[in-house]
Amino acid sequence: MSTYQENLKRFTYICLSFTSITFSTEVQARDLPRNYGDEDRDANVAFATASLKNNSVGDPDESAKDSKYNLIGVALFSGDSFTSHAIKTATHSNVSHIGIILSDINDKDKLYCFESIKSGVRIIPWDSEVSDYHGKISYRLLLDVNESITNTTPKRVKDFITEYDRKPYTKNPITLIKAVYGKNSDKSNPSTVFCSELAAKMLMDLDIIQKDNKAASNYLPSDFQNSKGVRLNQGFILTPEIVVK
């Protein structure tokens, strides 16, 4: 297949997926992880994983609105829907959506997913996200070697959530298509945000990923799978993917 034909095929998948409201339309719920893996992982990783296994929280509108949070990691989703398959084809990956996993600073057993879906940005209990999701799920825990997140940034996390909560999802197909090709500028529409853009903006705001690498609006869900896609600042580590289901 020629380069022109390959680009045309890719563009077609992009248009089909983005006109269906891409990157986050299929997100409904997630299953809980069964185990963490290697026994020699850092104690902080083990603790965070145990929290992911055992959390139970209530109505997000009641329990999350006044909370402050620690950032636990990123959640990666691979949906079974047509839209999800179109996204994965367009981006040459197996990831169709991404969210940020948070824990309540006052109760580490309460975990949440912060994400942008077709109805807009929301924060929702992790277990509510887990139960019905149709597809594969994994996550990467964020390790802060210098403990700067745990000790200094719950207010910054909360401030970011307050700023972006309920912000509309990006429905402009041009912006979404340009993201696939890395052609958005730093001045992309600040009034809307898609899922991987939201995650990138948050991690940039917290000085976790490098700001000079590329615009937040050029990040794709698949970028968060490996170190090449996301360049972390010194002192931060994202663990290998941990499979949920």
C-alpha cells in the first residue's frame, strides 16, 4: 500500500471515530485489579495497588466535590466498540481512552477517575467506573521519588480539578485530527478538552511531564503507554502497565 493510500485509510478512520465523539465515548466502568505482580516493587507501589483493590466509595457528587487528592497514576482503556476500534486504528495502538487515578488525601481507600468523556470532564469513583466496562483495562502507577506530589501538591491537584471539572469535551474534528498528526499549537481552544489532552495538561501543571516536549493537545491516549510518548521530569517514574482485565 502506498503512503498516500495508507494516509487516506488512516484519515478515514480518524473521521469515523471523531464524528462519533472520540477518545472517551465508550467509558462507563472498570473492573478492579486482582494482583500487582513482582514482589520486589517499591512499598509505595504495593500500597497504591492495595488501595486499588479494596476501595469503595459512594456518589461522586456527594463524596468527591469537596475532597483534596493525591495523584496515583494513569488508567488506560481499550474498548470493544466501533468508535474504540476506529481510534485504535487511527492511532496505531491498542488504547482508546485515558483517565487519571486519584486518591482522597483524607481517606486513601477512596479512589476516583478524573477524565474527559463525551458529556464533559468529570470525576467519578473508581469502582463505579470499573464494574461495566467492555474492553481491556490497565494502569500505570506514578512513583514520585522525591515525594513532591504527596507532600506539596494536593491543593494544586484540587485547583486543577476545580478549573476543568465539567468543561466540555472537544467536538471539533479538526482539532482531534490534528492531534493525531501532532499539528495542534499551544494555543488550542482552552474552553474544551479531550481525554489525553486533559491528562497531559494536568501532568504538565503539576510539573510531572516536560512542558517543552509538545502541546498538551497533541497527546494521544497511546502516548501514556511508554516513556517515548511521555517524557517525565526527573524524579518521576511510571510503572510498567498493570493489567486489570
